[in-house]
Amino acid sequence: MPGAPRPVRGRHRVFVGMAAGVGKTTRALSELRDRLERGEDALIGVLETHGRAFTQAAAEGLPVFPRLEVVRGGVTLGELDVAGLIARRPDVVLVDELAHSNAPGSAREKRWMDVEALLDAGVNVLSTVNVQHLDSLHDTVARLTGVRVRERIPDAVLGGADELVLVDLTPADLRERVRSGAVYGAERAEHALSNFFTLPNLTALRELALRQVAHVVEQGAADLGAGLGVHDRLGVQERVVVAVAAEETGARLIRRGGQLAQRLHADLQVVTVRSGRISAERARLLDTFRAVTVALGGEFIVLDPAGGVAATLIRHVQAAQATQVVLGESSRSRWEEFLRGDIIRSVLRQTRNVDVSVITRE
């Protein structure tokens, strides 16, 4: 007897902003209220008010689905009850802070994974996220703001969303909102204004948010046009190959290559050349690189050396028909380059019709 038909995947609308306090959650709550008034079964699945009065006011009277209690180290934490929501099958559920890390012991590590489970079960989701949480922008945000964001989501989560809503606010208006105590308490407001919420930081983050949403919309339109036969891709399919060693700078190279692949609508490959036995620390780095690559929608490949690192890399670039190669500035000393060869120079000399980008170590 055939199994039950797979439910139609739910629709995902993401409210995107440049930083905390722009009003993403209140916009999502307003839409949830509108749907409730239209007769839909609309619920708050998880809401993080952070004590903000305007968020609490926006949620007033809206139905809340009980959180799942997770006990960890004697502390009880409340997380999204995915199984309960799937059993209830509401028309739409609000899931705040998409980049949140779930409590240890939860069924899934990240909240965006919970959302994917809801969508797969046919539940429509409204969610929120700030642009600095996108994985490919990690290094850019760190360089611009001096802050390394720990909680991140794969770019594919935004790319796979059905709708993006950019919640915009001028940097000056957001700073005024912070100064008034609407975003943080008085004791934190001044510290925030002189650190993360500076005018240059917010201006840069706003531009990143505008560009990212525009890019996802543009990519969706291109995919739709291709599916309808409106246009065909001309010429060679772009393919970006990023070469990394088991060094700390590797993740930054991968993200830079991921950004390039996004802009070019290209395939992404990240390669490393096997070097015999490696330390536990280097093995951990390579595992991290693999995870970052997969999060960016790419393929991570370990190459067996034959004739040296440069020769192995060049063969792969040629076999993969790469059009873009991303390399990191060499960590070898001049003496090591003399004895073992300069990889960057070899790639430049022995490849044709390939653009090579060399990223500095700073």
C-alpha cells in the first residue's frame, strides 16, 4: 500500500535587517496579527523580546505555542517545540531569531534547522534574522565592525526562502532608538552606541543588508527565467576553486570564494592537498572547512598529492575546468619557496583562461 503523500512544503518569509532594533520582529508580529484576524491559525512558536517594550506591545494578545523545556546542567531552557507544532499543523508560525543556537540536547543544533523541519512538514513560517549572521559575510562583518559573530546561518537558508522582507531604518534613526533605551537598557545603551552601533558600522551593515537582499532576489529571478526558458546561459559555466591548507586563514578564503561564486552564479569547490599524517588540531580545522564549504553550497575535496602540491592543484583546476581560482598569500619563507617552489607563481604560469585571486593574510 503506498505511503501517505509528502506534504507540500511550507512557505518561508524572512524579515531581514541590518542590526538589532530596526523592527524586524514587530513587523513579523504585525503580519501574524493580520493573518489571525483573517481567520488563519497563526501562532508564535518562539519570540525573543529581550525586554523591549515595543516588541512586547506588538505581541500583546497573540496566541503562543508552549515552548519545549530542555534541562541542561540543572537549568531549564525553553526551545521551539517542532514536534508539537507539526502535530498541531497551524497555518503559520512565527520563529524569531533564525540564527539562534539551540540548547545542548535539543533534536537539532540550530533554530534554522528547526524551521527547515517545519517547512518540510508543510507549515508556513515567518522568521527574522540580521545580515551579520550570514555565513559568507562573517569575515566582512568582522573587518567592518571588529566583531566576530558566533551564531550564523548558511546563505542557502536565505536563498531558499520564498520571500524576503527588508526592514530598513536609517543609521541615525536606529542610534536614536538605542539612545532612547528602546533597544537596550540605559546601562547598555551608551556602550552599544560607542561600540557596535557606531554610525560607520551601521552604514556598512545597512549596505550589506541592501546588497544581500537584492542579490537573493536577482538570483531568484535569474533561476525563474532559466526555468521558463526565457534565457539561456551563454559561454562557459563559471566554477570557482578555492585552495586551502590546514591553517587558520582557510575559512576566510572559503568565504571569499563563496561570495565570488554567488556573484557569478558559479559552482564552488574547495580543495586541499593531503599531506600524510596531520595533527589533531589540523584535522579539526579541515573538518571546520568542510562544514563551512557545505554551508555555502559547495563541495569539499581532498586531493592525493602527485608531483607536489602545485602540480596536484594545477591538474585539478584543469580537470574541473575552473574559471576562477582563489589562493591565500603564501605562509612559506623565501627559503622554503626556493626549495619547494612557489605555488601561486606555478598556478599563474601553468593555467590558461583562469582568473586567479590571491588573498592577503592580513
